[in-house]
Amino acid sequence: MIFLTPDEYKIACYAWLTLAIVVFFTLIFVKAPYGRHRTAGWGVEISAKMGWIIMESIPALFLTIMLIFGDHRDLVVLFFWAIWTAHYVNRAWAWPNRAKLEQKLMPLSVVIIAIIFNTINCWLNGIWLFDLSDGYELSWFTDPRFLLGVSVFFLGMIINIKSDNILFSLREDGSTGYKIPRGGLFERVSSPNYLGEIIEWAGFAIATWSLAGLTFAIWTFCNLAPRALAHHRWYKEEFSNYPKERKALIPFVI
């Protein structure tokens, strides 16, 4: 594992946070060109299914490698590794196989950018969990920060998966086009799946009580909030009967 001093590590995290803010404002004006926002001009394209599998496998595999070679493998750290890995097993293998992506394409450039992001994000979190944290005492399992954070994490995971299930159900008839999703938090916002993921990593940040976790949570918001706004605008342009009471990401707010 690549090791940094605590001061170097903080500088790396703050630099990564600064880039997240830059990305947030960039994505407000430039839609990431995949899915419904796919456009020409972004270079060579590959199978969307393969792209998702490749880029979302990185965090699960890389964090596992860091666990093997890290200095700390106490029960609390193993728990954090397990919930992290569970999320990415779903994103890398379950989600692409259920999303009917066989006929869809995505730019290779998007996959490469995602691989770079996932590698750096995983590296920062792995350094904290397996080196700089000095491990967590068993008493952390009863710490209010852990209990609150894990509860928030699993709430977000449930929202994310249930929202994905609603989207999958729209294509159970074999169709590949887009429809207005109904049910669950879709009655309140256009992208509850993104809201769920943001909540997940906010919970992880609280449970680990770490700068790395906070950095990841902020990055998740900076990446997904602009896309949720783009989805919301797209729905309203595409469907004249789109529910006017729905917000983009946060019920009753935005």
C-alpha cells in the first residue's frame, strides 16, 4: 500500500475536495455523456454493460487488495470493508445485469474517468481504514457516531435499491425506451436512486468519522446532484404530463 504521512494525507484529501467543487460546477453546464444524455463527440464507445462492470469493479477489488496488505484488519474495519464492498458488488455486477444495457453504448472516455475517480477515492479511504486510523476499538460498534452512520448508510442503500427496482420494472415488458417512473420516492423526486446513494456515503462518513469518508460523501453529491438536475429537466422536456410537484433530488427542496 502507498503510505502517506498524516499531513500529506490531509493535503491529498483537501486537494481532492477542491477538485470535487470544480467538477460540480462543470457538470452543471456539461452533462456527462452516458445513458439518456449520451451524445456524439466523446470518442470511441464500448458496451455500456461492460463499461459499468469494469469501472464499478475497481473499488471492490482495490479496497480488498488494500485490506490484504494493510496494517489493520480489526472487526470494525472489516465491517466497513464489507458494507463498502456490498455496495460495489451491487453496482458492478447486479445492477448492470438487471438494467438491460446489452444494446447500449457509452464513451470509453467516461469509463476511464470513472476508473481514475474510483481508484483515487478507494486509495484515500483505504489508507485511512487500513493505515492511518490505527484501527477501531470494539467499543466503536456502540459509539453513537457508528450507530447513526450505519443506520443512515443502510437507509440510503434501501432507497437506492428500491428506486433502481422501480426503474427496472419499467422495462419488464421488453421495452428499451424511457417512461415516467411511479411509486416510492419517485412521487417526490426525479432521482431518488441518486438521493439514496448520497445518503449512503454520508452515513459511511459519519460511521467512519473520517476525512476520507467526508471527502467521498461530498464527491458523491458533487457528481450526482448536477446529474439529478439534468434528469429532472429532461423529464419535463420529454413528458408534457410529468408531475409538476416533483423536485429533482431532495423532496420539497430542489
